[in-house]
Amino acid sequence: MLYTPQTRLAALTASDCVMKQVLLVLIKCYQLCFSPFFGGQIDTHGALRGTWLALRRLLRCHPWHPGGVDPVPPAK
């Protein structure tokens, strides 16, 4: 198949549209799944410590962890 400038532009636009939709779905998944974990820690403890606390919390999510309630620790 010969590609003309018009068909290349159409192909790029279509692939760009698909990539845009994929990225938007990933962002929406992040907002729904991970934002609740990061939001409270960052609001309470700031960006650096809040991110560290959120990552620790996410790393404890595995089948061998005893579980339980994991509230945001109070600010010092």
C-alpha cells in the first residue's frame, strides 16, 4: 500500500486517538485506585514524607500481610 501524506496523517491521527484514550484510562484508574492512598498522607505530611508513607502502605498490600485498618498517622 502506498502512503500519501493524507493517509499518513490519517494513520497518525487514528493512532494518536487510541494512545490518548489509553492514557486517559490509565489516569482514571490511578485516580480511582491509588489517589485515595496518596491523598491523605500528602495532605497531612507534605509531598516527600507523604509519598514515602503512601508507598510503604501500598507495599504492605500482599496476601501474607495480616491486614487491618491502616489510618494516616497524625502529623508531628
